[in-house]
Amino acid sequence: MPPARRRRPTSPMTLAEITDFTGKSRITIWRMRRDGRFPDPVSRRGSNLIWDGTAVRRWRLTGQS
């Protein structure tokens, strides 16, 4: 299996990239978002929601994971 592709956390991130970056499942991310414990997406690219990579990185660094 090839190694996971790494993205810079400051670039826009899709949900698939967020699950790789955080180690959390899609369902967990959606539940945390619903409960206000994870940043909301900032835009949509086609059918994908896009998150601000800086906000996701900040969330991870503050220990809210």
C-alpha cells in the first residue's frame, strides 16, 4: 500500500484529507462538527466541502481532538 499523500495543513482540505490528517473517521468529524467541536467548512468544490487547513491545524494543536 503506498504511503498517504501529505498535504500542507494550511492549504484547503477535503473531508478525506481531514480524516487522514486527524486519524478520525468521517462520521466522527461530522458528529464533532454538528456538536460545535470542529470547524465548519468554508466552501464547496464540486460535491466536496472544503475546510480551511489553518483552522483544522489550529483545532488539532489546541488539543480539541
